[in-house]
Amino acid sequence: MNPHDFKIPADRLPELLCAMPKAELHMHIEGSLEPELIFALAQRNGVVIPYASVEELRQAYAFTNLQSFLDIYYAGASVLLHEQDFYDMAWAYLERAAADNVLRTEMFFDPQTHTARGVDVKVVIDGLHRACVDAEAKLGVSAALILCFLRHLSEEEAFETLEQALPYRDKFIGVGLDSSEVGHPPEKFAKVFARCRELGLHLVAHAGEEGPPAYVWSALDVLQVERIDHGVQSAKDPALMARLAKERIPLTVCPLSNLKLCVFPDLKEHNLGTLLDAGLAATVNSDDPAYFGGYMNENFLQTFAATGLTAQHAWQLAANSFEGSFIDDAAKARYIERLNETFARFAAA
Ligand code: ADE
Ligand code: ZN
């Protein structure tokens, strides 16, 4: 455990949350499209969008549940056509991540949202990957891509997507499962995840965002994922909580997303502290930052202000993010060392 945590004055906690190095393990790159960029790309590509202005689009961001968000999110992605569009979107996010002291990010992308519109998967992957390469060189941010299958579509379509993407296998590190959760349990994708496991891809899945603890169990037991995305509904199942804690399965929690999609009525009610105090490897992430009101530091600041989490929790969350990332052990150790240096600086100051 970090030796400096208790010596940090409470009034310096917000500054520390922003300054501390961190990894982001759950963000959808299409969810980083700000309304301004949606309008700029619509104009550049001659795509008509059903909103008159940036303000009108932003006003539509009043969600009642996951599906009400997904409908607008897929509409927003319709402006992405060319390799440069994917690059520009990813670069804008990576600059914001760097400003929030995100040293490592593992970004989801949804190829089926684009291939359904006739955009080649090569265009998608090349644009995103070029931004990842530039982020390392120009921003000092290590960035990698995780291909997500849309769970409201069939397993057969997931297999087709995998086939289309395999020529670019060296440009993504893993696969995930996203989109409408309830009614589309993880086991629907058992075969395609088994194939991805054989291919040596990392495996993650959204589970327990709106869906029941049973979906978290099957993501672990059937899909054999290494991380659970969201997973906040696990708190309803004590046996599941015990397993997640014992196996230190990372949970990529997204507090502002949960607030905006009405998973919790108020940030004060969020169970992040409960998960951490039960020994789970929870992390903080932004999910779809352009739609949910904040990037990484905003998630940390608002959640800590609402729930009263401490510097000890802050250290644990940042350490969990590096531990749960798909980097090698030497890189993890270097990042945790930088985390400890930041805490030491705040304790001494
Ligand atoms: N796709 C983008 N954001 C998502 C979320 N929060 N849950 C499921 N699918 C998503
Ligand atoms: Zn998500």
C-alpha cells in the first residue's frame, strides 16, 4: 500500500486527482466525438445530420437509459467516412487524455457501426492506429485498440467482422462486447470469443451495466474475459463480489456514464467506494466522454466530491488501472513508481 496517502491534506485532493498518472481502460472512441467535431465532419463529408446546430445536438443528450443514448451515439458516428476522420477523432481524444495525465489508454472501437455504412474496416483501423502511434511519439501516451462486437447483432456477424479485421491483427490488442446489454447475454458470443482466445487476443466484455449479475458470471465463465466493463450490478450478488475480489478481476467503472444513463440516481449513491472497500480491482473511466459530461479527471473530481472517497482510494484506483491494463509487468512497475512519486510530492509539499 502507498506509504504517503494519509499525509495528503484533504484540500489538495482535487489537485492530486488531476495530477496523478492513470490508465484509461474503458472508453469508446466513437463516444469521444464532440458535437463541434460532428458538425465539422458532417460539413467536410457532406453528411446530413438531423440537428440544426451544435446547441440543438447537445440538448438531445438527455438520456433515460442505455438504449436512449445508443440511438444518438450511432447517429453521431455516421459522419465518419475517411481514414483522416478516424484519425482526427482519436487525436482529439488523445490530446485530452494527455492533459488529464492518462499515460496509457486502451480504446474501444465499433467496426460494425462503420462497415454497415460501407466504410472498410481498414479505413477505420488505419486511422485510429495512426493516431495511437503519434500519441506515443508526440504526447508520451501509450495507446492501444480493442475491437468491440455489437451484441444486438448476431454471433455470425461478429465472426464476419473478425474475419474482416484479421488482416490488421497487429493493430489491435483484444476484443470486447458492447451495445444493448439486456436480452443479449455474453453466452450469445461464446464461439467467437473462444476463437479470439485461440488467436491470442485479450478478452473483455461489458457486463452488469444494466444487466444482472448472471451476465457477469457468464462473461467470466463462458467468455473467459480478463476484465469486466462496468460490472456495478455485481454488488447485488455477494458470491460474485467475493469471486471478483479473490481473483482481482478488474472492473472498469464509469461513474459519469452511470449517472447520465440513470444506472444510479445520483453520484452520491454510486457504489464505487463499496466495490473498492470490498477489495475489488475497480478503476475509473470515461466511457463516452463527449456524451456524458467529462473526460477522466472530471470523472475523478465529480465522483470524489460526491462520495467522499479519500487519497487512499485515489491511489488504489490509479494503481488498479495500471495493474489491470494489458501492458507488461515492467511497464506496470514503471507507471506505479511514477504514481508513488506524485503522491510523495503531494505529501511533502
Ligand atoms: N457503447 C458505447 N457506450 C456504451 C455503453 N456504455 N454500454 C454499452 N455499449 C456502449
Ligand atoms: Zn462502455
